[in-house]
Amino acid sequence: MSVRSNILRGILFSLVLTVAFFFVTQKIYNLPFSYGDDHRILALLHPEKVTDSYKQAFFGNTPDLKGSLDIDLHWGRFRPLSWTYYKLLSVVYGDNTFLYRISNMSVLFFSCFFLSGILFLLQADSISTFLILAFYVFGRNNEAWWTLDPPSQNIGECFLLAGIYAWLVLRKKQKSGVYFLPALLFFLAAIDKESY
């Protein structure tokens, strides 16, 4: 099949699965913030409301943007891109939990799109690709897609899939030495989550 038809099928598969996932999980999209999962956004939005005991658990830092970077340095993590992304979301969306969850759906869509592109470049057929994407979306870690803000591994995973996709495209076109884009995407994944 042509590259264009693979891209169109990838967009279609990704859109269908993202919309299906939204409808399956749509009841939770207007739930309020909770301190369990959404502490990052709450701390970025309202650092004055963070309790002293919560700060103590984070080495006396408020988990706002500056404090989060300090906390991660203390624990040996390096993920400035994810914290900057959370801060950007908190500035743009404020207290609107629905918009945070919809932005997470966009991360899911792009992750599906790049994964489908990888599978098509590896010459997987349409049925196999769709099934793999369905397992990816509705599989074991599906709660990561409906949480309030996308966990940093979701964003890092999206960059990682995009980097692999870009690398495969350049390799197929036999472009030697033009690997700046995949390297940049791998670097973005690495500064988004330390495990990458």
C-alpha cells in the first residue's frame, strides 16, 4: 500500500479508537480534582493550599513548577519537560478538569497514530494493526489515558513512538546521516521521563 493510504488508515484507526475510548470512559470526565492522582495540577494551580505535611513529604518543597524540579533533583529524576507541560496546562485550563482529560485524549490519539505508522512500515496488515492498537488503548494500563493529566510516561511514550516512526521512515527512504529528527524526539522523551 502507498504511504498516503497508510497515513489515512493510521489516522482513521487512531480516531476511531480514541473516540471509542472516550465514550467508554466519558462518565469520569467531569469528576473534580482529587489529591491522589491530580496532586501535580492542584499544586501548580493553588500552591497556597498545599498542606505542610504534603510539603514535608516532598523535602519541604511546594510541588509547584520550581518545587517539582527541586523534588525530582532530590530523588534523582530528570523530567523538566513533563513539569513544564503540566504548568502550561494549568495556566491554559485552570480548574476545568474536562479540558485536562481531553488533552490526554490528544496524547492518546498521537500515540496510536505513531504506533500504527510503525506497524504499517513493518508491513503489518490492517486487521493486525487495528487489534494491536485496540490492545494498546484498552489494555492493562488504560487508566493512564483517562487520568486528569497525562502521566509523564504517556507523553514520553508518544515522543518515543514518534522517534521510532521517524527513524523507520528515514531508513526506508535510505537517507543516511539524516537522523536529527529521531534523535530530537528521543531526547524529548528522555527529558520527559527519566526511565526513557
